[in-house]
Amino acid sequence: MKTNPFGMDPGMMNANPMLAWWQQQLTRGGNPVARMQLAWMESLADAMQFEAQFLKAIAESGEQIAKCFDGEQPKTPEEVQECYQKMVQQISDAQMKRVEHAAQLSHDFRKRIWEEI
């Protein structure tokens, strides 16, 4: 008669389902912890990606303000104000996306952990 890796024969496992369940959990060992670690690392990677997108938006707005003063310079205060308003709007939009993503990360992380449990 064949035995499983822990020496319990299949007949004994069929007779005691609780023991069979325990052995299945034992063989999984550290896997739940590793899967939760993976879920945490995926959430961290998402957060880093959102931060990179925000930094990109800041860099692009800085580039835009530099273009305002490159070549043909603004002649009136209104032109300078318009250029700054565009830049501030871009940064504000990027910040709102960043906050939305941050709020969603907590929910996504809990969902990932729950799926692993």
C-alpha cells in the first residue's frame, strides 16, 4: 500500500478527514506568508509606479514653464500668469490622481491579502 510523504496510508487519511486536512495545511507551510509578502510587494510596486507618474508630471510641467521663457518671452504679466496657471493645473491634476491612487492602494492591498487568506 502506498503512503504519503508523512507516512500516513490513504485508508487512514480517508478515515480521519481532519487529520488529512491538517496534513494538507502542513505541506503548504510558509506559502501563505510568502503569498502575503508577494501581495505586499505588488502593492509597493504599484505605489512606486504612481509616484513615478507624479514625478513625471512635475518634470513635464517644469519643462512647460521653461518653454514659456525659451525663445519668445512673455511680454505681459497676463501671459506669464497664463503659463503659470497651465503649470499649476497640470500639477494639481497629477496630485489628484496621486491621491486617488493612494486611496485605492489600501483597498487593493486588503483585497489581495483577503484573496491569499
